[in-house]
Amino acid sequence: MTSTAVYPGSFDPITFGHLDVIERAARVFDRVIVGVLMNPRKSPLASAEERTSVIGEAVRETFPDVAGRIEIVTFDGLTVDLARRLEASFIVRGLRAVSDFESEMQMAHTNRKLAPGIDSVFFMTALEHAYLSSSLVKEIAGFGGDVSRMVPPAVVRRLGRSTISR
Ligand code: PNS
């Protein structure tokens, strides 16, 4: 039986913290589907299609050995509906610190209420990336700061072409 997990998020942009979670999930599950939310609450810097293509580049460049087991899709609506549609039994999320715990616990319980057959699995984000957040990356890049130690080269390249980094 194939174990499939969905890793939903805004990924605006993807950081080394997200990549670490994707890689570790791909070493646990047979198939990991990164679900890129089309319309996150905060207005996104990049379109869902752009975020999807950047994640694909980052995955192929960072861990080519497991890239074949990782798919990236855009989605709108509920995470549990995406998981059901893709026949995934698990939802993966990363936990950076205790501050993430409360909202993640609420989401996990709510998702379980909506879809009792789908379980949430958490990876503790690697300590060296635990301080990272997409919002801070956007703010730093917006002021022309160096984010190359926070995000993969695929994002740096994309930011270089965007007006937000100027
Ligand atoms: O990267 P983020 O912004 O922390 O990810 C949040 C995300 C996408 C996981 C969450 O907003 C989500 O699941 N949105 C889809 C709508 C949904 O299922 N809402 C109910 C969650 S209990």
C-alpha cells in the first residue's frame, strides 16, 4: 500500500524551513504532495503558479534523489478535500516553536473532525531554520536585504526579477 501525504501551505515564498519538512516527509512517505494554497489570507507576493514552479525547482535542486516522490499542486478550498481527492491519508505540517503549536493543534483537530480518516503528522523544523518565516523573508526582500541564507536559490533568482526586492 502506498502512503501518501499532503503538505499544504501558502509557501509565499518557500523557505529552507519548508524544504526541510518536504525532504523529511519524502523520506517517510512514498508520495508527498505539496499543496500550494491559491488565495492565502495575506495577499501573496507571487501567483500560485509561480510559487508552484519555484518549489519544483527548489526540490529538484536541493534533493534530486527524492524529488521523484514529490508532486506540487495548487489548490483552493479545504485541505481535507485536497487530501481526499488525492487519496492521501496524512496531512504534514512543520512546527517551528511552541508559538506554532496552538494554531496547528486547532487545525489538526478541526481537520480530523472533518475527515476522521486523515491524520496530521508534524515534523519539528530543523533548529537552524526554526526562526524563518515567509513574512519576514518578504519584508527583508522588500527592503533589498539579503535573504540568500533563508530561501533556496530558486526563490533568490525569482526575487531578483521581481520589483519587490528593489
Ligand atoms: O503556510 P500557511 O499559510 O501557514 O498554511 C495554512 C494552510 C494552507 C495549511 C491553511 O490555511 C489551510 O489548510 N487552508 C485551506 C482551507 C482549510 O482547509 N481550512 C480549514 C483548516 S482547519
